Amino acid sequence: MPAASAALRLNIGRFLRVPTDLSRVGSLACRGILLFALATLMLAAAALAACSRGGRLADLQTVGVAAAAVEPAPLVLLPGEWLSFALDRQGQYWLLPEPALVAPAPAPFATQIMPLSLLPLGGNALLIATNRIGLYRLDLYDSPATASESAAAANGRRLAFSFLADSAAHFEGRTVAPGWLNAGFDSPDLSTLSAFFLLFRHGLYEPEAGLGLGSSLLQVTDRGVAEWPDSGKYFSQLAAEAGEPFALFPQASGQWYVQFRKESADRVDTVYTRWNLAEGSVQLLQRNQFEGSVAARPLRQAPIMLQQAAALLAENLVLDVLLADGSRQAYARGNPAEAIEGQAAITAAAAFIVTSGGTAAYMPAGAEQARLVSLPEPWPGLRYGAVAVLDGAIALQWEENLFPQVGRSGFSLLLLD
């Protein structure tokens, strides 16, 4: 994808007019000189401001580009600071505020260019699964501050942003489902975490396209991006009978519950299955068996840090949680009919919850109590979605809610104090 560019323009024509009254030429000339000088100063100030902001944009947009005329300034996330990034219609992320950003036209979530899943790949790397585009990777790392930088910058984190080009072909024409992490099915070694993403064709929003592209279960490691070797085996076992997968619920037990969709001339059938990874087997389930297996557990059964963070939120709550072992699990409290939905992630170091209404709670390990966190609002009317916990930082996905469509979208990063 070509890198986008933005130019800073300052229109000073409105300061200077051609005089129509000769008696006023002298005074207008003096005013013109003063206004031109003022405009020049304004332009210089704007240029200086753009150097700081533009440097960040250049760093964001040119990672991985072989030739760069000027070494870009590092992109630094400061303690207590939110940085927000929004997508343009080409699928490029921009650091906000960016006046040249041309956002995608509103579209349903399944076909919109937007981030739909955030996953930590280790404590210092974030994967941003961007629907219809591919995977971006954001690395956070410490770097000694230079003599010209402030003490705050010395405590900040440097950011390096890149696009995983080998993911693009998998995402083209498919919808990406929420991802999860797994260290391997026979090893608890979290140092070898892999990220998984199910990509599928959404029959509700693209019925005319059918399922001809098929589905893909993508595995991401530090070695690269590729289809999970065993996914073809599982999919082919059920393709004739069940159709194509469109939702997958990974369990820590090594079992994955998968929903399939099969279309015929006059109906659409949903098929429910359980994959046993240790045995390499697939079992068909009745709907009630499937729903009972993936149903939300009582919040009182959740990890204690998650319970402590949830204590600050609404009484009626249902959470989709990325657990420390890399699996996903739903937890609920109160009346389901009145529940507020939220996304959460928990690691050994912290738990973080964000509700769709924009309330967030953070509980670090060892703290006496959880605390509420103020969220950024790059645009009014945002709905918050996926959350990822990194080492000392939080990532949040957000979108402009234009139900039943999605408008602008992006993600934000917070370096915790």
C-alpha cells in the first residue's frame, strides 16, 4: 500500500485585498505589511508545530520504507498520555489529530475497513487486525533519552509501527473475528505465544458473494504469518456437511467450539461443533450443548483482579475477556436483559475493562484497589471495543457508532503512570 502524505497549507490570501480607493492605498499598504509579517510568523509557528507532529506522522508512515530522505523523529508515548490513531480509506493509520485524514465511508462492520481485534504478542508488541486490510504490528521499547529530551520522555516508550505484508492476501474479501492467543496445545510456555485469527465470509452482509473464498485460520508468530497447518484438516472434515466456519470460541482446555454456516437455495443452517485439539477430532453438537459450553460464567468465578476492576462498573454486566493463558471467556453479573457489554483483558500484571458506553477500570497486581480511567474521545459518539494489556500500557479499539453501520475507527494507547 502506498504511504499517504499530508501537506500543511496556510491560506493568507484573505489578509490582503486589492484596494479600490486610492486614498486608502497608503494605509492599506502599511496594514498589508503588518498582516503579511503576522501571517509569516503564524506560518513559521505552524511549521514548527508541524515538525513535531509531522515527525511523528512520518515515523508512523515510513516504518519499513527502505529510502528515507530524513531520519524521522521517534514516536514517543509519555506516561499518562493517550495517543490515538485513526484509519483512512486506504487502510493507513494516522496519529491524531490529522486534518488531512479521509475516513472510510460508513459501512457494516463486516465489510468496513476497521480494526476488529487487538492482541498482545508478548508484553511489548501489539497486533492490530484490520478488517479487509491485514495485520499491523506496533512495538513498544525503552530507549535512553537524549540530552534535549525531557525527564518525562526518558520514562516514555518508543513506538515502531509496521505492516505485516504476508497477512494481506488472507484478509482480502474476508471478515476477521476476535483473535486469541495460544502457546501451543501441549505446552504452557507463554514465551512462545502465537496469535490466531479466524477469517471468513460474512453471509449476512455479503449473501451475493456466497462462501467461495472459504475461511482461513491464521497463525501469527515472530517468525511470520501463515495459515495454521491443521486448519485445513478440520475445515475439510466438515465442509460438505456444515459449510464454512464463522465463529470460534477457544477454551483453555484445548477444545475449540466452532459455529458453521451452510446455505442452500431456500434456507441457511447453523451447525455447531467441538474440536478436540489433543485428539485431532471433530464432534457435532446440538445447539443447547453448544450454547451451554460457551455460555458466560458467573463473574464471581473470574480471576480476582478482574472481579476487583468490575466492582467499579455497572451491576448488570457481561464481559468478553482475553485471559492470561491466551484463551477467551465470557463472564456475567446481574440481569442479562439489562447488562452493559464490555471487553476486558487480564495478565499476571494487570486487568483492564472497558464498557461499550465508555467507562474503564484498571486493576494492577499488588494494588489495594482498582481505579477508573478516563478515556480519550477522538470523535463524539464513540463505542469502545477490543482491549489489550501490554507491559505498562493499554490499547483500546474504538469506532464511530452509526448503527447499523460503522464510520470512523481506530485505536488508542495509554502508558500507565
